[in-house]
Amino acid sequence: MSKLIYWIVKKLFSVEENKSLKIGKPQKILIVRQHNQLGDLLAGVSLLRAVKETFPQSNITLVVSPSNYHGVIKNKFIDRLFNFDKKKIFNPAYIKCFFRLLREEYDLVIVPVTVSISFTSNLIARFSNSKIRIGANSLDGKQNKSAFLFDRRVDIDWRKYPDSNVAERSLDVVLPFGISTKNFHSEISFDNEDIASAKRFISELKLSPEELLIGFHVGAGKIPNRWSLKKFVWLMEMLKENYPVKFYLTGSFADKEEIDYIKANSKYEFGLFINKKIPEVAALISLSDLFISNDTGIMHVAGSTKTPQVSLFGPTNPFNWAPIGENKKFIRKSELIDDINVGEVFETCISILKKKVKEENAV
């Protein structure tokens, strides 16, 4: 069935390849990233920045999915967002709206690659009314079966640099066309309303002037990426015994079991910043002294801020996925995240806090 679908699509929609690397100065650009999860998209914000820096006068429309939409809802590099929801494809009004967007005249459409190649994203790019379509020809030596949907095709091979960060890898599909940036940091835009929400929450914690504010994210979508909840409790106790601190947890209904465990087993009270919008979470983390998390989407939200951060890794390569930045630390011992012991996380946190306190006292 899969082969039949590809054969039909190729017969109907294939385009001739154009090997030219010249794309002019596109003014209206469509980027399709509906196939990425929240963390994948946030780690690849560098591509959005690169496009906007290379073509500052351009107008960028980004197609995303319900799972990553909220991570870029206020992103300053994007002029328009469209939430592509596969559950609504049989809704005539929704499809009409979507195809109206695709049939606008675009100078360029780009389908980035972060983890894998998406046939759906490639097909959306082909259905768009664009002069130029850039996409992957192959990934790590494996041919993209739907490369025929692009006129500009790029071979992407990360095997040469296995420890390169996703923020760098995301640019590989556009680098041949002169689209680049020197800033690989992720970024989440938040406004005064988000800051006000974060400050209201902090005021409810009754944080005294000498107390530090430390946030935790103890959940993760993937079970192998979850550090022991007992160890999180121990870490909180050790930090509390050495510093005047207040804690808070971020999360959603999906993290209820983990949060309930921390509540039941912790000696100390802490705030709960639960089911909040991503820009609000980013605003709160930006006002914190330290944020500690598993390898999950919120790790990338924290990575978009300047707040010191400790990220805990298990099966994933942190050189690929850890947030970039001088004060962004990660710990990994093996593919088993629980091989990380509390002591080494505590020591990493202490080194960050000592430096922060020293800098504040100097000011």
C-alpha cells in the first residue's frame, strides 16, 4: 500500500529538480514543521532565526502541530502560525482554510529535518503555491522516498558529526542556499502579561529577599528519560539544608502521578505551576535562580532563557539535545538515567549557586 501511494503521488505531483543554489531574496516564506514534538521544534529555533536574519524583510508563515504550537505562539521570528491538526482533516471548513493558506503565492517553502523525514510535511510543501521548494534528498545515507516533491534537494548526513547539536543540524537543509546564523540558542518570546503571571505566582510563594528560587520538572514523556522521584526529593532536601530556597514544580495533568509523589514525600512546601502556557512557563523560569529537569520538552523551554540550568540525561545523547549556553549544564552517566547519583547533581547545582551568589554580592 505504501509503495502504491508513493507511486501515485510521484506520478501526479513530482517536480523537476533544479540544482541551482540561487534562490534570490524571497519575501514570502512558508516553513512546514508539523512533524516535530515541542522539544524538537524549540531546539531548532535557530533555523527560524537564520531565515529572518538572512531575509529580514521577509514574511514567515510556520505550519506546526497541536503538540508544538504553544512553543512558538509568540515567537518573534514568525509572522503567522497555522496549527495543522490531522484530526480536523475531514472538517470542510478547516480544510478550506488550510488550502486557502497554501494557495497564497510564496517565494519559498522549506521543510526542515530534525529527527526524521515526514511524508506529510513534504506533501504539504508540494501543495503550496511556491516558486521554490527546499527539502531533504536523503538523511544519513537513506534516500527520501518523497524527494521528488522538491525542486531543491539537499543531502543531509549527520554521521560525520555525531555529537553536533540539533540547533546546528536544523540549518543543514538551508545552508547550501546561504541561509545561516551564528546564534544557535533557542528562544521563546513572552510578553508583559506572561511576566505578570509569573510574578503573581512568585508572590504567592512569599519569597524573601535572601531566598533563591529553584524550579524542577520531574516528569518526562518518555519513561527512560525520568530520573528517580526519590532522588529528586533527596536533592531538594540537600539544597534546602545548604541554601535559603523556595521550590516550584512545572508540569501538566500528564505529570500528576510524579507530582503527587513529590508532594507526599517532600519535607518542604513548594509551588505548583501546572498546565500553564509555554510563554508563561518560560517567563517564570527566566525569573528563577536555577532550573533542574529531565530530558524533555520543558528542558528546551528552560534552555530558551538565560537562567542557569541542570539537565539530566539517560538514553539520549546530550551533545545533540542539551540546551546551548555557558550556564547550561547537563549530566549523563550511561543510557540508564538513574545511574546519575544525587551527589553529583547536588554538586553541580552548588557550583552554579555559589557563582550566582558571588556575582550578586559583587554587584
